[in-house]
Amino acid sequence: MKTLQWGKTAVKKMNWQEAMDYCEKLGKGWRLPTIEELVSCVDYNKHNPATDIDGFKSVYYWSSTTYVNGTGVAWIVNFFNGNVVYNGKTYNFYVRPVRGGQCVGNLKIKKSDIKREAVKLSKGMIGRLK
């Protein structure tokens, strides 16, 4: 798996579709990160922000991952404390594009699977992100 490269946080908040479009328009492999990629940035020993990666604000960020029980809902991460929740795609949140890694498209994940999958992925990626 390639190392992830994080772009700068977008200047303004946007809804999920605007976030997807924004990242795509950046070109050169930029995309909206999956929920696993966002969670892999969280350091649960920290808060405000809960990460060692520069440029993340202590706010919610969109992932490209749709909630399996509702196509109008997607997963987001709060970088104040690392909480992972889902919210309607019409709401406006921050966007941090990513490139590299292994994109698997618009994933759909059940709530019961999110922590297990995120922890499994983060254990394999966290060292490569620093």
C-alpha cells in the first residue's frame, strides 16, 4: 500500500457531494478519504486536535464512505476528540483531500463494523503516516 499524502483543508465547509466534486477537481489523484483513512489519523491520546498530522482542525471532516443503512448519510470524524459518527450528506463539514494509498471507491459500512475495520486498518497504516 502506498503512503497517504494529505492536502490542505479546504477553505470553506461543504456538503458531501460538493466535497467529492472538490477533491476530484483537484486532479492528480486527489480524492475524499475513506473513513478508515481518516480514523487512521486519530491519536486517541490527544485532543484539540486528536492527531499528530499538521493541518487538521478540531472539527468534523467528511469521508467518502456512505453509511450502509442510508445512502443519504456518510461517515465523518471529529478531530477535536476522534469521535466517528455519521450525518446527512446535505450538511456542511470540512474537507481534507488525500492521495496515494489504496482507494476502494465509495465504501458502505455498517455502524457495527466501523470501529473494528478502522482499528484493523489503522494498526497497519499509522506508522506509515508519520
